[in-house]
Amino acid sequence: MQKIDIANTLKATSYPGRGILIGCSEDGKSVVTAYFIMGRSVNSRNRIFAEEGEGIRTQAFDESKLSDPSLIIYAPVRVLGNTTIVTNGDQTDTVYDLMAEGKTFEEALRTREFEPDDPNYTPRISGIINVADGKYDFAMSILKSDDGNPEYCIRNTFAYPGCPAGEARFIHTYMEDANPLPSFEGEPEKVAIAGDIDAFTDTIWNSLNEDNKVSLFVRYIDIETGKYETRIVNKNK
């Protein structure tokens, strides 16, 4: 698979939707994860990321403009011991709760399917990162309809034993801005990443479409210690 620059990947479409990136920092010392949300409607754009414990939660920026919280208010990031969970919906809680009971990432997601937002049937994308004993691994998942047919839910899970420094895997909900929105296709994209947490945060934020971007979360987790740094950027301030 060809490795492409993350900035070029993000600039290739005005609406990749929501995206999850997991990989290794350029210096090889940190696991990197990023999650962003975008929006085309007033309801979707009316959001911010706010810290909640070791994770984050989406919140309405202006409560008076919140028309339907069902698919836009959730905890995208939660931490369970040495595992960081990142998803684009309330399946974060499903993964957290079932893994706490001893289920696997894949088993937890078998209880869920794509979002019920006809005609898009937005995929549920998810990722987990395990950091322990100076090592890490990660996995990513997508639950999507079969080419827009809601009778069939396709479940793909991709497991990675790590990756080279300066490299990451990137999965997003949509291939392009269209009506209806076409679901992501194939294996998570291999992208090159560079810089420290502030430089990388700027790269992603500045590469997202100005009209459609809403919020961005970036975390660098030290592979040796498990300690992390977090950056949050909200368009609504």
C-alpha cells in the first residue's frame, strides 16, 4: 500500500466526515491518535469537544440550536486501563463496557451496526490502542452497510502490531462529499505523519475543509511510560 501525506489525504475531499488516525510519532517515542468531526448541517456544526476524565465528550456549543442529539452527542474517547478507545459514536461506551467484562474489541462491536441515518447509513468507525511494558499495538474497525443496503451490515476489523515511526493508519466515514454520502472503502489508509503534537495538530486542523470542520482531538501517548499529552481544537469558541 502506498504511503501518502496526511495533509494531502485530508485536502483530497471537502467532506471525509469523521476520521480516526492511529500510528507512531516521527521520533518513534509516542503512539499518536487523532479524531476529528465535520458537519454540513447546523445541528452537526453546533458542537465542541470537551474533556471528560481521561477522554472527551461532544457537547452542543449553543443549546438553543440543538435539534437532535441522538447521533452527535457522545464520548468519542474513553480510557480503560492501558487501552484507549476512540470511536465516532456511542459505540465507545459499548466497547468500554464489554471489554471491561472481558469481551474483545471485535466481540463488542458485533453487537452494533452502522448509524440509522437513511440514506447515508454512516459507518461506525472505531479504534483501540494498547500500551504496556514499553510496547503497543492497535486495531481499527468499520461497520457499514452493503453499498447503502441497510439489510446487510459489513463488519471489518484490522489489527496492527504497531507501525514504523512517522507512519499511521487513517480511516474516515466517507469517500467524498456527495448525496448520499458514500461509505469508506478498503483497508485503513497508510499515511505519513511528522512533527511534535503541536505541529501535527496544526497540520490536521489546517488541512480540513474550512467550512465543514468542527472539532479535533489529538493525543500523543509515551510508549515507555503510558503518560500522554492532549490537544483539542474547536471551531466554535
